[in-house]
Amino acid sequence: MDAFNLSDVIAQQQASGRTYFEFLKGPALSLGLYALPERGIDPQKPHAEDEVYFVIEGRARVIVGKEEQAVTPGSIIFVAAGVPHRFHSILEDLKLLVFFAPAEGSRAAHA
């Protein structure tokens, strides 16, 4: 069994110095923590896999395709494979759980 404590995952992401920290990967699913600072820039490009974001903390806006909305703790955002998306107008440090299905990068060779 794989089990994780969110505060431990956040500490590991911070220690890594990376904005995205993947902590679970299987063939059908991967899970990571994405952190963007207040007033930060989200450099994402569309992914070849579907993904779901769960906002742990922070406030910002997200654009998915042609739709835009505010996000706050508890917001859940689905992004279909290949759809452009990014977070912007980050008012407070943003921490997001990111679920990829299938696992991130697994379709990259097929994109």
C-alpha cells in the first residue's frame, strides 16, 4: 500500500526546489504536487493525458480552453488531454494536487 501525508509531501516538494513534485506513478495514474508562488507565472503547455487539479491552498484564476474562473481551496478542475490551460493572477501561494490519467508522460510518444 502507498499512503502519503500531505504535510510530508509539501515538505518534500519544497526541499526539491521544483514547482512540480511527482510522488506516485503507476501505468494508469500519477499524482503530484504543483506549487506556484504569489504573482508567479504558470509555464504549462497542454499535456497528452487527462488531468485533475485539486486546490489545497491559495487563490488564483485558471483558464482552461476558452473558459476562465477563480479557484480557491477545495476547487476541483478537470482538464482534458491536449487542452491549453494555465493558472494566473495568483493572489496567494498556490498548492495543487495534480492527478494524471493515464500517468503523466505515458502518452507523450503518441502525441
